[in-house]
Amino acid sequence: NSQSNSQSNSQSNSQETSFEVQEIKIAEDENETKFGHGGNSDSESPSLPSKDDVHQRMMKVVDAMNDSFKAIRGAEPSPELFDSVQVKAYGTMTALNAVAQVVITSPTRATISCFDPETCPGVRDAVRDMVGMNFNPMIEDGAVIVTIPRVSAETRKAIVKQIGKVAESTRQRVRRIRRAAQDVVKLGKDGKLGPGISEDDAFRASKEIDAVTEESIKALNDVLEKKQENVMSV
């Protein structure tokens, strides 16, 4: 028994992989903190930021973070790992899921079935070139087989640290949206948006903006916690 245990341990260790964790970059929209209020315009009637608009902007930022996490290895692989892969097929760059279907056949193996066998070499090359993955895919019977070594504990800790940094920068973006919206509200409180905006309107809008900010930060923290658990679970 001890011999078989040592063999299985050495096998599992040999199937582990370590890699340099890549920095995750999420494109920012410079308009996400711009709120028109009509306070300085003759053509627009003065207005306060609506809670729905503010919430939508905040959740767009949280959703972008969530999408960026999909391409990050967890303890167990999922088809989403390949969502961002672009394949050269029929003379153009195409999303992998447009030319093939990914099935995780075991915790250490993915089978990518190509709809057209002629695209297999392009799919293989695209998967091989995935940044930071160290995959060595092979073509078998019109499909691309990807052996997925388990991620070492050291690398998983580095991944958790990296996604924590992304979450913090995303929180800051959410707070910047809040600040920009509250700056407009303050103009209303100070009576600088014109007679159409009462102080009560401004105070109500301020409370609503704080409520959707809290909601968005909670959603962000839930996404982060779920991904961190996914990465560290064994």
C-alpha cells in the first residue's frame, strides 16, 4: 500500500504545473464617470444621475472583471478557460467556440471537437499559444486533445493574489463612478442645477447612489470570493 501511495503521489506531483501568473488588464471606459446634468446648458433641463444609470455603469465594470476571471485557471478546468481563444480559420481570426466545442473529459483533460476537421491545426496552434498555460495540445481523430496538468499550490496562491489586485482596482473604479455621480448631486444640494431640482430631490438621489454602490461592491466581492475558492479548492 505504501508503495502504491508513493507511486500515486509522485504521479500527481509530476502532473502539476507552475507558471508565471500574467497581469490581468481590463479596458476602462473614460465615459463611465461622466454624468451630464444640464446645469450649465440652456438646451438641457437640469437633472440628477438616476440610480439605474449609476448601477448599470457599476455592474458593467463588475461584469468586465468577471469576464476577465473566466480565462484564469482554477483548481478544476472548465470550458470557459478557452473562451478568449482566437483561432485562425478560413483566413480570419475567429472565436474558438465558433469553430469547435470544448468538453472537459476529466480534471486533467479537455477534448476540443472541431466542426470542420480542417480547422484542427489552427485550433491546436491557438491553444498551444495561450499565454501562461504551457499547454501542448495534440490532434487525434478530428479533435484537439489538451492535457491540463493540475496547477501547483504555489501558482494558485499567486493567482489568488493577482485576482485580488484586479478586484481592488475594480472597486476603485466603482467608487470613482459613485464620486462622479455624487459630485453632480452636490451641485443639486447647493442649488446650482437650477430651480427644477430641489434639495430633497438631491438628498434622495444621494441615498439611492450610495445604496446601488453598496449593492455593486457586494456583487464584486461575491465574484471575487467565488473565484478565489475555485482556484484554491483541491
